[in-house]
Amino acid sequence: MGKEHSIELRNVTKTYKRDEFTIPVLTDLDLVVPEGEFLALMGPSGSGKTTLLNLIAGLDNATQGSVIVHGQDLGGMSDGEITRWRSENVGFIFQLYNLIPVLTAFENVELPLLLTNLSKRKRRDNVMTALRAVGLEGREDHYPRQLSGGQEQRVAIARAIVTDPFLLVADEPTGDLDRKSAEEILSLLQQLNKGFNKTIVMVTHDPEAAQRASRLLHLDKGKLVHDEVRNNLEEGVASS
């Protein structure tokens, strides 16, 4: 992977204004995420996990400090530039899937490609490649209501990877799933990380989900309180 870092946060502080009050969320945070890492973020409610995820994904701006992704300072970009950057570089995976019920699995996965200049045939090729990658070939004509929760999340992951982004950000991706489906989704994320070298940053409250990551960060009151780097567990193996 060389010495290039995918993500670097330098002295990042994030505060929000509420009436006359300033509410600190992140304080003087430094973080480097090498390319190809699978990072899990844990911490109590209000610790700043989702805010950190949003800064890395270009959904929010730091109040102070810099967020640099692949050499690009996100704070120095216009709204239009950051929107385009996100569409080309980041795939989003959410707890509640965010699928559109009246669209088939194929159509849901195709949505990000409608903003590109790809031909209809190339879009179809990319969608089918993404569906195959998540094990849903043959389900492309099913609507969300015809799929299990685990299958819906697979559609959402296919949508996240269809533009071939280098970074996947996942906010509680297994929070709405039973344990078996959760394990399958976590194995899929590991496969995308190891087999396709996707950098993954995942917020989770589930220690078993966090065990699948190669690195675990604990946040508390906007500060990094624990940083644990470990060897990836074998795919399909979770700690009990």
C-alpha cells in the first residue's frame, strides 16, 4: 500500500451552535487510516462516532483542523465539488438500508449510476457485477418487500459499491438484522475489504461486529480513548 494514507485528520474539532451555546462534539482529534484498512468506531451515545464518520465521508465540515482524503483537503472544496467527490469516491451503507420500495433491486442499485455518463448497457453490466459481488444474482427483479432484511442490506451494499468507490462508510450496518444475517453482512464487508481492498469505516455498538475489523477505535466525549490494531479474523469467524 506504500506510505500514502487514505484518510488523515489533523487537530480536528467539531462544535455545533444551539442558541447561545456551543456544543463540542470532537476535540483536537488526530487520526490516520491507511488505505485498505477496516476500521470500527465504538463509543457511548454522543461520543462523536457518527460525526467522525460524516467528516470522513464529506457529509460535514470540521470547525477547526483538516480532513485530508487521498491528498484532497475536503474543507477546501465547494458544495458542488464535495458532492461530486462523494459520488465518485464514497459508498454509503446505513442501518435501515434506505431502499426505494417501488424500485426493484436492480433499479435501486442503478440509482448512483444515473448521475454518470455511462451508457445503459454499461450501467447494466456494473449493476449485475455489484449484485454478483453480494450474492444476489437472480434477485435483480425483486422488490424490497420480497427480500429478507439481510438481502435488503446486500442490495444496499451493492448500491454502495456499484460506482467502485475506494471508501465505504457504514453506520450500524447490522443494527437492524438478526445475528445470522448480521454475520453474513459482516463476512461480506470483510470480503470487500480483503478481496477488493476497499477502505471501510464502520460505526457499530456491537462488539461482535467490531471484532471483524482490523482496527478498533473507542471514542468518548469527542476524544480518542483507545486505539486497538489487530490482525483480521478469518472470514466467517466472530468472537463469542
